[in-house]
Amino acid sequence: MQYDPTNIFAKILRGEIPCHKIYEDEHTLAFMDVMPQVEGHCLVIPKKPSRGLLDADPAVLAHLMTTVQTVATAAKKAFNADGIQIRQYNEEAGGQTVFHLHVHILPMKSGVPMKPHSGKMADHEALAQHASMILDEMK
Ligand code: 5GP
């Protein structure tokens, strides 16, 4: 399947729709998931387009995972998490809903289950605060 540049993350990259940005560099962008399944749920995407992991340029994956490691380390500290879950889905059958490669970072606390997808957007003030809490731990 071809990459479709009208997907929501491509729009975020082009600045056509807003996001609660945590971090950006030449190759990657990290921002809050608008429907978080745990507190601090965030996403990292490469700027170079690909639908998923399988059609990505391997050089892009190196940059992507470096940013994932940096943001996950900060998110673990920011939310006082006991662990971090990393998730990445490919194609509809693989659970993907937005067809621009992305990695989920989920700060997990012992005994606190992950919420199912609510389909509802989180409070924007809370998301902005969470983005700045993660960024603060990257400084
Ligand atoms: P997937 O199932 O494709 O791995 O997950 C896509 C993720 O993107 C979901 O967790 C969903 O909550 C998130 N998402 C969908 N639309 C938007 C949006 O417009 N902005 C942000 N920040 N996240 C989104």
C-alpha cells in the first residue's frame, strides 16, 4: 500500500493541525497522544514518510529509536513510572489506525492497568502540562 500524505500525522508535521509537542529535531517529532491510554502516553514519528516499520528507511529507524529512548527515559522520570511499554502497529490487521510510522511510549505504574481507547480527546490543558513535564526531564 502507498503512503497517503493526507493522514493526520502528516498534517501535524506540515503544521496544518496542532499537537502538544514535546521534542523535535531534524529527523523526528515527539508529541502527546490526544487519546492517552495511560498518563503520559506519547508518540514519536519520523519526519520522512512511511506507512509503518516495514516500508521505512532503516537509517530513519535509527533516528526514531534514539528519540524514543530519550523521550521514554524522560517520560519515566516525569510520571514516576515503574516501567515503560513501547508499542508499534503495522497495517489495519496489525492494529494500526494512523498510517504514518509511529511509536507509542506508555509510562506504566505497577498495578495500574492500561485504559482501552476511549475515543475521546483528553483535556488539552492536561496534555500541554504533560508535554512540558516530559520536556523538563530532557533538559
Ligand atoms: P495506532 O493504532 O495507529 O498505533 O495509533 C494511533 C494513535 O494516534 C492513537 O493512540 C490515537 O489516540 C492517536 N491519535 C489519533 N489522532 C490523533 C491526533 O489528531 N493527534 C494526536 N496527537 N494523536 C492522535
